[in-house]
Amino acid sequence: MVPQRRRTAGEAVKAIKYDRKLASIIDHTLLKTDARKKDFDRLCEEAKQYRFQSVCVFSGDVEYVAGKLKGTRVIPIAVVGFPHGQMTPVAKAFEAHDAITRRGAQEIDMVINVSALKSKHYSLVLDDIQQVVRACEGKTVKVIIETALLTTVEKICACCLAKAAGARYIKTSTGKEEGGATVEDVRLIREVVGEELLIKASGGIKTREFAYELIRAGANRIGTSSSVALVTGGSGKGGY
Amino acid sequence: MVPQRRRTAGEAVKAIKYDRKLASIIDHTLLKTDARKKDFDRLCEEAKQYRFQSVCVFSGDVEYVAGKLKGTRVIPIAVVGFPHGQMTPVAKAFEAHDAITRRGAQEIDMVINVSALKSKHYSLVLDDIQQVVRACEGKTVKVIIETALLTTVEKICACCLAKAAGARYIKTSTGKEEGGATVEDVRLIREVVGEELLIKASGGIKTREFAYELIRAGANRIGTSSSVALVTGGSGKGGY
């Protein structure tokens, strides 16, 4: 046995092996009602350490994390109308506009009005997204369609309306309903929106293998609270 | 043999047996490049005689038929952007506005921009329909989606966008492509738009039986050039 020199703390951090490519498309997410400042501190530290794309939090928490992330490349994202989406379009747009213009959010993940979609009130679903897109003044808007609650026809309609309204991403799920991202849904969304729009897969993504499957199916961004485990654990075989 | 008194001309007309209920939802259609005045005269005469819902003609012919139909309950309909739909939204809206405000059209059957739909340029498809709806100042707009050219996803998107844009009807076909109305498409359209929007089945409807099938599947209006044959011929068994 060859005796090994003990690493310094600095060397230990540098030596961490993790999937940098995967990390670069992960929205590191914390959406818990009982989260504390220290939880957000840790979220931001991890995001900086693993170079995640962003941190994703409630609009009421985005100002705090935006402060923590100042001077880094990590993007602060605020969810809006989360998780039920059934506020009025003006209220949802106000929440988005406030987050973007006064709280440091650089992207918005909004939830559609699922109830209006199910009532086939498509003009309201459209107007709701359009108002948020306008309120975000050119910043990226992701439209959460909550796939777990929708029929195939409803998923297609939601994607079509989101694209017509000028959204940049379709996002599968809030993560608050049973059933999150699936490979089939990512494929269906891609079929509806084409190559121009981007897809964020989210909800129940707890392993690296599953993240890769979703990426191969067409996902461009991964939303998860298991980010550190995803980029450090698992075999990651196959890549993307 | 009992000798029969010969009918007078007036009695003969009154004695015609035809399916009045079916006639009342038929758009009696003439969309031929080489149609002459006498063809439109006959179209209008038949529409009055059989009490069809309307006559449906090119926007350039609607003023003439509107004159012929004055004082009757038969509605003059103009098709717009027919049959390819690939003019600009402003041009399509202008054609519709002119037909409604100056040529006596009471309803507009517009063709969507199929090419834009296939390119997943949903905002253009939406804007195109919205502009026509606005130009028609509250009059009924039917949106022809040309089902024969579309995939299932495209049919769903077209219906969803047409409803979001404020159309009153989805219309299946121009009748100029191979493949017109089908029972399956009428059912699919109904699934997408719900009960509020109406459906006009058109294209290749040449028998009364087929018309009934479409009506049972959810069609509210029938567009055909075989109107007289439809209401006078066939067994019509089953009804609707």
C-alpha cells in the first residue's frame, strides 16, 4: 500500500467529479412552503459549485437568491401562478412583471390556467400566457402545462397556444401533482412545437439515467430538486 | 284504372317531397371557376324552393346572389382566401370585410393558412383568423381547416387556434382537395372545440345517408353542391 497525501480543502473541491454538461442545463429547484434562508443559501452555494444553469424558486424568494447569485453566471428563475395557475391573467402578469423588473428574476416559469383549458376556454388560456409574455419584456417565459392532469388533446392544445402566445419553453410539470415528466410527453411536445421552441422536463426526475432519457427524447432543460445527486451519482452511461 | 287529374304547376311545386329538416342546415354551394349567371340564378332558385339555409359562393359572386336572395330567408355566404388560404392576413381580412360590409355576405367561410400551420407558425395562423373575425364585425365566421391535408396533431391545433381566435364554426374542407368530410374528423373536432362551437361538414357529401352520419357525429351544418339530390333522394332512414 502506498500512503496517500491528504488533500487540501481547495484541492478537494477541484477534484469533485460531476457531469458538467448535465449540470449546465439543470434548473436547481427549491419550491417548498417551509424552506428557510439557510436552505436558499445552500441552494445557491450548490448552484455555484456545480455550475447549474439556474436556481428556481417562488417569486417571493427570488430577490433573496438573486442577491446571493450576483456576479455569477447562475440565473435566478421565479415561478409564477404556482402551482395552480388559476389566478386572473392580470394578476399573473403582475407577479411576473414584478419578479422580472424589481426582484432580479431573469426567467419566469408560469403555470397555465388548467381549468380554463379543460373547459376549452382557449382564448383565456392564450390571453393568460400572452399577458405574462408581454409583462416579461423579452425575458424567457416557460409555460408549465401540467401534463399529469391533461388528456393528449389538451396537451396538444396547451403547447399550440403557448407557442402562439410567444413563449420560449414548454415545461411539463410543477412537480406538485402525481406524475411528472415522461419520455412520451417530451416527444409529443416536440411534435407539436417543432424545433424552435425549447422543452423543460420537470417533475420526478431523480436519476441521471432518466434525465438522459428525457434529453434524448428532446428536453433542453431539466428541472429538479435532486440536482446534486443527478450530476454526481449514477452511471450516466450513454450520455446525450 | 282510375284516371288522375293532371296537377297544375303550383300544385306540383307544393307536392314535392323533400327532407325539410336536412335542407334547413344545408349551405347550397357553387364554387366553380367557370360558373355563369344562369348557374347562380338556378342556385338561388333551388335555395328558395327547398329552403336551404344559404347559398355559398366566391366573394366576387356574393353581391349578385345577395341581390337574388333579397327578401328571402336564404343567407348569402362568401368564401374568403379560397381555396389555398395563403394570402396575407390583412388581404384575407380585407376580402372578408368587403364581402360583409359592401357585398351583402352574411357569413364568411375562410380558409386557414395551412402552410403556416404545417410550419408550426401558430401565431400567424391565429392572427390570420383573428383579423378575419374582427373584419366581420360580429357576423359568423367559419374556419376551413382542410382536414385532408392535416395530421391529427395539426387538426387539433387548427381547431384550438380557431376557437381561441373567436370563430363560430370549424369547417372541415374546401372540397378542392382529395378527401373531404369524415365521421372521424367531425368527432375529433367536437372533442377539441366542445359544444359551444359549431361544425360544418363539407367536401364529398353526395348522399343523404352520409349527411346523416356526419350529423350524428356532431355536424351542425352541411356544405354540398349535391343539395337537391340530398334532400330529395336516398332513403334517409334513421334520421338524426
